[in-house]
Amino acid sequence: MLTTVNNEIGARLHPGKIRSTPLAQLRSGHCIRLQAYKHLTDNTVDPDCPRCGQAPQTLEHWLDYPGTVQARLGIFGTTEALPLSTLSTVPGKSVALARRTL
């Protein structure tokens, strides 16, 4: 409850900050939701994708991962892999994809 109240207050005082933090994390690759980044900060964490286990869960893997096809179709209107430039060209949709799939 306290976190929700703090987020609501923070959103009113700094409306861009709540949205910009996830985007900054994604753009830098320092996103705690990505296993490869967690592994950098804690080597006991497996860097591989928890869904497929076939590759490290990096930003590139996430943008190309077949398991996000339906979300990519709904948000971006395509099932194609997304280039890294997507984070800059359509930042709002990129954050929406992260919220839905990470």
C-alpha cells in the first residue's frame, strides 16, 4: 500500500520519471528483469532465458524471442523481431512490451 501511495505521489510530482526509469534501464541493458543483467550483479543467477533456456536473456534476445510474438503483434502490429532502435523510435510501446513480457 505504501509503495502504491509513494508511486502515485511521485507520478504527480515527477510525471516523466515513472515512465522514463524502465525505458532508461532497457536502453542501457541494465534492466533487473533481464537474467543476463542479474547475472552480472550476482554470478549465482543463471543468465539464460527462463522461458527457453537456449540463450542468455539479453535485450537482443528479448526483442527477438518467439515467446513475445503475440505481444509484439498486439503492441507493434508485427511478429518480426524488433531492432534495438525500437527503444528510441517507439519508447512507449517498448515499455509496454517490457511490462507485458518481462
